[in-house]
Amino acid sequence: MRRKAGIRLIGTLTFFAVSCLQGQGEQEKVHSFYGRPLMGILASQIDGDQASGYNKFGYQVGMATGYRLSEKKKFDVIEMQFCMVQRGSRRAFDPLTMVNAFHIKARQIELQVAGIRKVSAGRLGAIDLLGGIRFTRLLKIEESEGYNPGIASDFSQNGLILQFAVGSRVSKVLDLRLHWDYSVLSALSQSASYNLFYPTGVYHNGVGLTALIRFDN
């Protein structure tokens, strides 16, 4: 049932993005839509799970669709992203303390709504400043290297993540964005919030680089 709903949602967003692409050649600057495929790498950790350092690499793939506003507005663009994202955390085996290694991988769907402001950066030219909130839906979480058969029930299925990014157009067909994000809510389910293994709470924390493919000049 969830798989069918997800397929319908992906199909709807893809149709919307394609429709945007058809019209963006006529209106480029303001009051027009755009759609861009995106893909990127993500270095992440889950704060509070006794693993520190951005040493878990994941990915982000999806579609960004946006609407260009008048330059008189606070934001130049309102953008929505629909992505499949892998996040996680990794702790290596410590031979001094004999603490076990673990490797947590969380795969989830993330829907982001953001505002983008274009500013001048001197010799760097124009750059984009982005701030937004991501609504997340956990699809699957698993652990390797260690073994915890109940790990999936420890994590909440829904969450909120703040994201901030700076981006620049690097060619006629490519934009690059460097971004940082952090959970607004604990990634744990309510029943696991008082687990002794997670005394400080558990929050997604990641930095990444994402490429957006442009079909407009």
C-alpha cells in the first residue's frame, strides 16, 4: 500500500516537473517555473548515538521544482525538492575500550520547501543562499558491523530537518550547492526517547554537495 502511494507521488511530481520544463524557455527571469534533476553525496552522523565525525557517506537523488518571484520579494525563488536520501552514522571498533563497531544506515524520502535569495559575491559573481525545512519519512533503517534486531522500532518514521545551503552556477547546464542540515526533532520514536543508550537524544546531522542539472540558460 505504501509502495503504491509512493509510486503515485513520484509520478505526480515528475509530471509537474516535466510540465515546468516545457514552459521555462519562454519565461526565464520572474513569474515562471523550473524543474531540475539533482544528485549529490552526503557525509553524515547521528548525534547522540555515540558515533562522532562525518564518516558515514550516503547519497541524495531527486527533483527540484521552483517558482521565480519578483526581485522586490524577500525571496527570489520558492523551491520544493523531492528526494530519496540515505543517512547514517558509523563508529569504528575501539581496541582500548573494546567498544563494538556499528554502522547505521537510514533510507528515507524527504520533501523540502525552501526560499532562495540571490546575492552578489564580488569576484565570485552571483550566489544562491537557501534556507528550508525538510519533511522526512523513514523507509528502512538497518545496522551492519554490529547487530541490533530491534533498531528499526527505535526510530521515528516521521521527522523534520532544517537545511541551509550556498550554491552557484558553474556551467550552462550545472549548478552546485554546498549544504548543511540538522534535525529539528529527535530521530528516535517516543518510546525510545528514554533509552539509556541514547541519553542526549538522537539527531540527524549532515553536510553534502549536490549537483542540479539545468535545462534552461
